[in-house]
Amino acid sequence: MAHGVDEDVFAQLVDTVDRFAKERLIPAEKRVEQEDDIPEEIVAEMKEMGLFGLSTPEEYGGIGLSVPQEARLIETLCYASLTFRSLIGTNVGIGAQGIVMDGTPEQKDQWLPGIASGDIIASFALTEPDNGSDAGGIRTSARRDGNDFVINGTKRYITNAVRAGVFTVFARTDPDKPGADGVSAFIVPADTPGITIAPPDKKMGQKGTKTSDVIFEDVRVPVDALLGGIEKLHMGFRTAMKVLDRGRIHVSAMAVGQSQRMLDIATDYALERKQFGKPIGEHQLVQGLLADCQTELQAARALVRSAADTFDREGKAIIEAACSKYFCTEAAGRIADRAVQIHGGAGYMVDYDIERLYRDIRLLRIYEGTSQIQQLIIARRTLAQRAG
């Protein structure tokens, strides 16, 4: 492996996270659902374990996992509720990776140590009220004014905005260039005057995760807030796409972790629940549901690991990451549906974990590029490869 941590050290880390997920996080899931927040003592434990710095290079205080290692560790963590992963997700992934990949040395020194420790939460402000999948249609503007830029606009569904210490904000710096070409990325401290963070959204699932609108009104930042410096002016969209590429592998791993959990729950229920004088797991139609779940889970796990290896080897994996994100999240939706079906009426009841997991998993097919966007990426790349 070209980089990442030593395999023996990594194996110990996976074992630690596995125990933490099963012994500490899963017992806290119902409390998180009721309180719509993560208990502070769990936040502190996650900081202590270094989970906020999984993908931050070691020289900035992180653990410095490779992409394949990150995928395996996130799969392990996501055996527990996706809410816990959401807390660290922006620091490990989209909120911080832009700085890791394209930041100037000064920007890395300023922000990455705090991000790695979890003392600073990083947020990724890309989506807007009228622009989600069409990130090239960004309307938030950043107007040059002497040695500053002045940012105006609204961002929507921004994960961890209420917790954020810093935002990576995407704004149009060239109003004459439509689409992706006139967009730049800025590193903006959350306490900069003119930023308003709306109350957290109420969502179908993943209670305890925090997403909010973030409003920028004449937010003034210096030129050196440009991610990567002035030479990266108008190149923010490229940064966003690189960040999302790696992020899609991360989301794939989340889907695999949750799929394993849902299959285990459904299998346990099939062993315990009796109908017609025997456990329902002995009925062939239930066995068919379990077999489909297991097969898709195995395929999903193999696909995400293959995509992660490609990214690690080549520094990008555009079609592989899109295939992985598309298949793994759609498969997780089907596994959730079958797991509810195996439970029968009980699967629809709040008393059973599968009802909550069924709601939580639905979001994976939407964020970091909807399934339909992945289909477009995959198809266009496939056509382009053959056309030469």
C-alpha cells in the first residue's frame, strides 16, 4: 500500500471501533433518536479515539488512513446508527478533504490540526435552495472588492452547520461564466460577520444529525481565504468534484456497514420467530429474502473495496466511485425493505430497530450525488471511453 497506517496498527483500530460501535453506540441509539442529539460524553469519546482525524495526514495530527482503510473503518463504524458517523463525517470527508487536497500550506497549518482533533468541525457548503444535483448552477456570489471578496447567498441542507467552526463555501466569482467554470471555493470561519445559521432541519430519519440553511449576507473574507490561493480562482468546482469522488466511496462503505447490521437483525428474527410450528428462517420464501440480502451485501462490499483500491492507486476513481455509490446505496435500500418484510407487522413498529434503520438508510441514495446523477456519470464515462 502506497500510504496509510501500518496494517497491524490498523487492525487494532478496526477492532477498537468495532467494540465501540457495538458496546457503546448501539445501546445509545434510542436515546439519540428521542433527544435528536448525540450525548456529549460520546462526542468526547469519539474525539479521544481520533475519529475526527481519520483521513487527515499525520503531520497535521490526524491518523492518515488510506482510502481503502477509511472505507473499511467507516463500514465498521456504520454497523451502528449513521447519526454517529455524521458527526465526524464532514471532518473525515467533504468538509476537510478540500483543504487536504487543494489547500495552501498556510491553510493546512491553520485548519487541519483542529479538524483532526475534532475541536473544529468543518462543513461543506455547496448545495443551494435551487441547486443540488446541478452544482454548476451555483447562485451564491463572491464579488471582488479590493483585497477582499464579499459573499452573498443561501446554502441548504448543510451538514453540521450548527456545530461548524469553518465552512468550505462554493460561490460564483465570475458572473459572466455560466456553469462550473466561474465557481471558486473559500475557507470561511463560522464566526465571520454576516453568517446566519438557521435552526436544524426536521428530517424523516437520521435523528441527531444536524443540517441547516446557512445564509451569507455581505460576508467579507480576505483574498487568502480562496481555497488553494489566488491561482485557484474559478477552480472551486474541480475541488468539489475531487472531494465528492472520495466521498462517494465513503458513502458506499456506510451503506455496507448498515446493510450488514440490517441483515444480522433480520437473520436473528428469522431464527427466533415461529410460524406454522417452526422458525420462519426454515421457510423457503424467507430464505430467498435472506439469500438476496446476503448476495447483494457481498457484491456491495467487494465493489466498494475495489473502488477504494483504484482511488488509492490512481488518485481518482470517477466511474468506479459512481458505480460503487449507486450500487451500494440502492442495494442497502433493497436490503432494508426485505428486512422489514421478514419482520412482518413487527417491522413497521417503532419498538423494533429495523423501522428506524429503514428510515435512516433512505437518505444515502440522495446525498453526495443522487442515484440518477451517478447513472449519468457512469453512462457518460462509459460512452466516452468507447468513443475514445
